[in-house]
Amino acid sequence: MPANAPLIEVLEVGAKRLGVHLLPPAPQIPLDQLHDISQHGHVGPPIHNLDQSLGSYLKEKGTTDFGIELVLAFRVNVRWAVATKPEMSPREILALPAINLDYQQYTLYLPESATPLPLDQAITLRRGEALEAQRDGKYGKGE
């Protein structure tokens, strides 16, 4: 890749070569993360400045190996979040900072289902899954 390519492009190209899609999809900033990997195989912390050029990063860090962390990203309506564990209750999902919906005002549903998910019963989340939250617990009548 050219030295002036931003690190976000490194992440995108790497994902494409692996045959995976970053989440959330472009043009949103991915929740999936890029890490540098040292010569001894140590995985560094996530790289947060993905606008930085590849050349300047390589000059600063000296690493030439990168890894992609595919997170357990899912969405509720149009809000994307990363699950804190593989199984979460609707109460926990709605409370995630990226979702931030009051469980007393919203009910969570599986897509195309009119059956509310029990508030405190954990569900298994899948990467890329879409859930629906409806205001006042009435499917199709909320936001």
C-alpha cells in the first residue's frame, strides 16, 4: 500500500482480503479494530487514529504487521454497538452507551417479529445482527 494511505484503508483492504465485511458498513466508522503486531507476535492495543498515514505510523512504530479484530457488532434500529458479552438481555442491550434507550419506554424485538423479547432473558447475539426497539412496547407504533 502507498505510504500516504490512511490506516482506515489498511483496515478496509485487510478485511476485503480476508473476505469479511467491516461493521458497521461504510460510510460509518467501523467498530472493528486494527492492531499492530510486533515481531514477537504481540498484539498491540487498537489503533485509534485511523486517519494517520501508513507511512507515518510505520515510521513511528516500526511494525509492518497488522491484525484485524472483528468485534461482536450488532445494531438496534440504526444504532450500532459492540456486545460486552455473547449473550445479553434486552435490558443490558438497551443500556449500552451506543444504544442508550430506556428499557421502561422501549421493547426489543427480533427482526420481523411481533413478539417482544423478555426483558431479563439473555439472547445469543450474532455479529451483524439487527434488532428492533419500539417505543411503548407496541410493534410498529414506535420510533
